[in-house]
Amino acid sequence: MSEIVAIEITHHQLLLDPPFPASWDPKPRTKFPVTIVRVRDSEGHEGIGSGDVMYGFADYAQYFIGEDPLALAQHAARLANIEFHAGRPWPLDVALWDLAGKIQDRPVWQLLGGTSPHLRLYASSAVHRPVSDMVSAAQRVIDGGFQAMKVRFGRPSIDDDLAVVSAIRDAHGDALTLMVDCNQAWRMPWDTTRPWDVDMAASVAARLHDEGVFWIEEPLHRGDYVGYEELRKRVGIKVAGGEMTREPYEFRELLQRNCLDVFQPDCVCSQGITGLATLAREVAAAGHIFTPHTWGNGIGMLANLHLAAGTVGQAGSQWVEYPFDPPEWSVARRDYPLAAPLEANNGWIELSDEPGLGLRLDETVLAATLSAEATFS
């Protein structure tokens, strides 16, 4: 039996020129930080993960060194304890699944019990462009073979946001399934704006329902369980959320109270592949949609794709997020740590049969972007 012999964490920053004006951050981002986690066993296998910065994790590595790399439930339990004391350590869970797949010579989606590696994608936008430019961006999405697109709200007024949805619908008709992210469930560190209340969320949801929008995402704060219960009773549109929800008990509340139609946790931010695999199956059993948030680099996206394919499959996810908003957010920028970026094929992706996550790092790029910190500017 092999054992874990090393955990290595490195930080990298890709310079962005032009900068990336993310809709959720008023300061255009001039760097794209990536944290790489490598876990090695005594037989020479290496697992790769990525996600949060993992600052200070060296203090806790002792709880994994010398342990069986395939004891995934034990490792996840310890990571949950560490999260209480430090930051989110879930990139290591991803790396351990990648390692487990390499040890057992199977892809992660198969280790999780999946039967098909095919998933349908929606193009997830990020930039607040003028209305005419958003219509053009939607055309690029259609030209890329996608059948669905997510639009971000957060412009100076809600009418400005709604005008974008109306313009895309008027220009492209039913060529695109549309989703809308309201970004009310969490805040950037500096942002003290109060999230919407139920009346505001219901008003926006009604107008989006009239536009045939598939789901309204994060229309309330993530902990407003009472509000979400009421909202779902008042609106005819699917309600999505869970991107920044952390604890298992929080997800239980959302599930038991029927707060959401669509659950969107991210395994590099919350509970890892280990914890979210259980949640995914519970969500599907309750008749809801499980489709992970994937807004990060290609390693995190791959982890979430394997999670979805391995648990609920295409039928249970319906659509999976594919960050795509060129030129500021191109596939090359998103996936710069990888030797080959994750390309969509007419709005679909097929995971490989390679062991683990099936990824290869671009070591030359990683060496050139090595950094002592992981910041966006």
C-alpha cells in the first residue's frame, strides 16, 4: 500500500492585458492568480488540485503525510476540521481524487460511479458590456455552438440589467436558453450593500419569467432560507444558488426547506468532491438540478465536471457552467496552467478516460508565472 509522502503548494499570476473587468468587482483585474496543489505518494503518483490560496496549510500537512491516499473520507473529514480553523482547503481533496484515479488507473468520473462522460455546457459571461455589445456577445456564443448563456446583473440600475436580457431575446429569439445571475448571495470584502429582499427578488423574477429565462441565480442572500422558501412559492421561474454555501447543514436547510430548484456548489470552494458527491445525489433524488459553479481555472472546472458526470450525469445537471467571455475572459486565459485548454465542442464537453482528472500542467508557463502571492492586482 502506498502512502502520502509530500504536499506541495505553489502560487502563480498571469498578467492580464487588457485587464479583466469582472462584473462583481469594480476594479478591473490585472492579474489572474492560480494556486496549484500537488500531492505525491510513495509509488511516484502525483495528484493535482487548484482553488483557494491555501495560505497556512503547511501547519496541517502533518495530518496527511504517511496516510493512505485512498482514505478519501478520512481526508475530507480532516479538511472540514481544518476549514474551521483556517481557510478553505478543498483543493487538496481534488488533488487526492486525481491521485486516487491515477493509483487505480481510472478517471474520477468513473470512480464516482458515472456511466457517461458527456455534459452539455452553458456559456457563462462576466463582463458588463453595453446592450448592443451584449447582443453581439450572445451571437458569439451561438456561433460557438452553445445553446445557453448566463448574463450577469449588477449594472447601475435593474432596468439597465433587464434591458440586456430583453435585447438578447429580441435579437436571437429562442436560439439561446438564458440564465441570469443576480449575485446577491455573497459580497466582495469592501461591499456593504444590503442584498435584495423577497419583494425585490420576486419583482425581478417576474420580469425574467416573461422573457423566458430558465433560472434566476442568487436573488437573495445565501442564508435567507425563509426568503427563499417564500420566493419559490411566489415565482414561476427556477431559483438557483449555493455557490458560496459551505457547511453540510446549510445545504440540508436549503434542500429540506425546498429553497432552490438548482444547486450550484463548487467542489474547490466547499466540501470537495467527497462531500459534494453525497449532496449531488441527494439533490437529484429530491428532483432538483445539481450543476456546479465552475468559475475559476481549468483545473477546478475539470474537477466539477467530473463531479457532475460521476454523480448525476447529464440528466441531473442539464447544463454545466463554462466560463466564456472573450476577449477579456478567453479560454486561453482561464486555462493557462494546463498544457491544453478545455475546449467545448458545439456546446458539449466529453471527459477523457485518462486516469484521475485527465489533466496535464504546462510546467513552462507555471515556472514563468510563479509568484509569492495570489492576488488579482
